[in-house]
Amino acid sequence: MRDGINEKYIDEEKQGEALHLAEPEKEGLKKLYLESYGCQMNFADSEIVASILLKNGYTTTQQMEDADAIFINTCAIRDNAEQRVRARLKNFKPLKDKKPELVIGVLGCMAERLKKRFLDEEKLVDIVAGPDAYRDLPNLISEAESGQRSVNVFLSREETYADISPVRLDGNGISAFITIMRGCDNMCSFCVVPYTRGRERSRDMQSIIAEARDLFEKGYREVTLLGQNVDSYKWKNAGEENVISFAKLLEQVALIHPDLRVRFSTSHPKDITEEVMQVMVAHENICNYIHLPVQSGNSRILEIMNRTYDREWYLNRINMIKSYVPNIGLSTDIIAGFCSETEEEHQDTMKLMNEVVFDYAYMFIYSERPGTPASKNYADDVPEDVKSRRLQEIITLQRDHSLQRNQQDIGKTFKVLVEGYSKRSDEMFKGRNDQNKMIIFPKGNFKKGDYVNVVVKECNSATLHGEVISA
Ligand code: SAH
Ligand code: SF4
Ligand code: F3S
């Protein structure tokens, strides 16, 4: 369970891990050591970065001591995400001292937020590149090699990297992310993303389908379509009148092959449509799982968060979703201790959790981000100890709910996609069911990428354990 420190969706153990190619390092190429922090979209961007640099004479390495370039793809969502990057940069200092020609680049959301200030504040950094500037990296590297420190934080209204096929880093060869849109226009008052990733834009539908098909042909069996707000995906093919909605895109991806599972993230409660649910119902390979961030269960707080829905609207959307798929897997994001949140308003969040009973939640303490509407308009006035206590209460309640929801699965059989060995044992495989729950089971004669039917025997709040009954 996340504790408010970790970023969402990406396993804690992957944060900051060296991302590398599956094939062995090639001789004679320059070596890139690449680390990523933050959300799935940042990890997907790292695959774009690697793809661009691979075409420019680089290979990846897991040994930072061997690197010619160290790139760190950063997150700015909460202060602790940034502190972590600052601490990490200190570890690179001895390497740079030993090898002054080593190029150190900071990419991603924190680079975009701090811009040139990064160069002033962190003397060892040579390159600062924002999320829309990755095509420029080869130039920025050349400049750095000639001794010039440089910044490109230009935010684009068009860039979607549609034509760049990402190299897959560190993957299991079974599931992959596909970015379908970039940026965000929602302006939730607490959130830095609209400033670090710029305006919302959708990626060419054909390039998304082609990428998904290519993955399937390479043996992948699951794709997750990514965007800050996937429901507002829109694309118009040249010469055609009709606008392609997210529901249409989802359907097209699902039609590639029945053995290709399709997931998506993130949905916004204000935009999720019945059309999406109808498409989900119509296609068995679209997973019955929705991540629908609520942030707070209190309507006044939601209003000052500028989420543009209230408590009733959110609960109504949950009912709509369940009316289509009663056994849907549901997860959410919750912020504890937003500006001026009272004890009763915090209780409203807990009550909403009790009404919905989410399978899973990502829970955070409110962290004021410079430049956001909340930082300008509202005082960050809930004392730290109160914020922590509220977060703890939310986490405890969620743990209880996750356990409850998992216990309801005991005795049920699920179709599971085998993702690989479980963390703890070579005799066990892990894989997720349709509702996104991780199930551990004896590996038998199965292999990665197989679909197996697993009956759940026992559980804790985080995982289900079961046995394969048939393939
Ligand atoms: N577009 C995604 C959000 C990405 S940010 C969405 O709407 O779900 C992921 C989560 O981080 C948010 O849902 C929110 O719960 C949390 N978050 C964002 N800004 C925050 C802040 N300033 N302090 C604490 N949590 C924050
Ligand atoms: Fe941030 Fe809101 Fe956009 Fe999500 S929808 S990225 S929380 S502004
Ligand atoms: Fe993602 Fe963090 Fe940026 S959550 S969009 S990497 S601020």
C-alpha cells in the first residue's frame, strides 16, 4: 500500500532504478544511464528518450560508473518527489569529479518546473530538458560535450512523439504502456502537471493502433493507454468529419486481437462516459478496471480543488459504472489535508470511501506546489501533524477495504495473464486478473504471456494467492 511518499502506478522498487534494454550492451557505443521517477507517463517518456538516443550512438547501461551520460527523468508532483531527485543528484557528484566529460541531464517535470534555475542551483547538471524537448537531446548533448550547459523547456501544443517508436526498457515483454495524449487542461488547483506538461493534445490514432499491433506481434499481451485524462482524447483523421473519441479509440485497440488485454489510465470523474462503459462491456479483452481519482469526499473541498464535480456527481458516476460492470475493479487517489479542510470534511472523505469500498487507493498528504492556483489563493493551513494523522486514518481504512474486497474473491476463478516470477519465489508466478489484482500461483508448466484460470484460495490486503485450474 502506498503511504503518501511514493508516486502513483509505478512500483516503488522501480522508482529510480536504472532502466535498460533487454539485449546485452553493445560495444563501441556511448553509454546512457537512465533513471526515471514519477508516474507511468514519465516512464513511457523515458522509453522515447532512450529511443532517440539509441539512434544517436548510445546504448543503455545499468552501471552508472561506466556511463558517458547520466539522465534522470524527474517528477514534481509533490515536494518529496523533488527532494528525492536532489538527494540522488548528490550521488552523481563523485562520478563527475572523476570524469569531468560525463554529461548529466535532468529531464521531465521537475526540469520543466525549475527551468534554468536548475543550472544555477545544481552545479553538476549540464542539461535541463522538459517533457516536450526530447527530440532536441542529441543537440543538447553536443553542446554539453563542448562545455556548454543548456536548457530546453519549450512546451509544445503539438508534440506527441507519435512517429517515435519507444524502445521497451526493463519490461517483462508482456505488458507495455502507450501514451495516447500529453499535457492537461484541467487546472485542478493543487496540481503542477498543467505547468510541467503543458496543454492537452491527443496523439494520432493510427500511430497508437500501429504501436499496439506491433507490440502484440512481438509477443506483448497487454497494453495500458495512458493520459492525464484519457476521456478527453479526441482525434480527427485528415479529410474526415468525425471526431474519434476515447471510447472509439479503445474499441479499435481492443479489436486488434482478443488475446491483447487493454487497460487505460487515468479517467476523470467529470468526463467518464457511458460510451466507454458500453465498449468495455462489449469487449472481453478490455479489462474491468477503472482508476477514478476522487481526491476528496467533500463537495466544498472539491470545489476549491477545482475538480468541477461534487460528491454526489462522483457517487453517481460510480453507480453508472457499476450498472454496466457490477464486478468492476475500482481504485482512486485521495489527498489528505488540503487547504482549510476541517475534521468533518475529512470525515466526508472516509464516509465516501465506506460507500464505494475501493479495491485500492493511492493516498497522499497535500503538498503545496509553487505557482499553482491553490498556492496563490489558499493558505496551506492544515498543520503537518493533522495532515499525517488524517492520511494515516485514510490508509488504515483503505487497507481494511482492500482486504474486504480481496476476501470476496476467495473461491472465485479469474483469467490471469502470466507476467513473470513472483518476487519471493522462483516456483511461483504472478499475474493480474481483469480487475487489476495481483494473483500469485504455482508456476506449473506455464510460461510468461500465457492466460491461465486461477481459483483464489487465500489473500491479504495486497495480494491474492491461488491455483491454476485450467489454461
Ligand atoms: N491526471 C491524473 C493525476 C496525476 S497526479 C489524475 O487526475 O488522476 C496523481 C495524483 O497525485 C493526483 O490524482 C493527486 O491525488 C495527487 N496530487 C497531485 N498534486 C498533488 C499535491 N500538490 N499534493 C498531494 N498530492 C497531489
Ligand atoms: Fe493534475 Fe487535475 Fe490534470 Fe490530473 S486532471 S493532471 S490532477 S490538473
Ligand atoms: Fe507524472 Fe510527476 Fe510529471 S506524476 S506528470 S512525472 S509531475
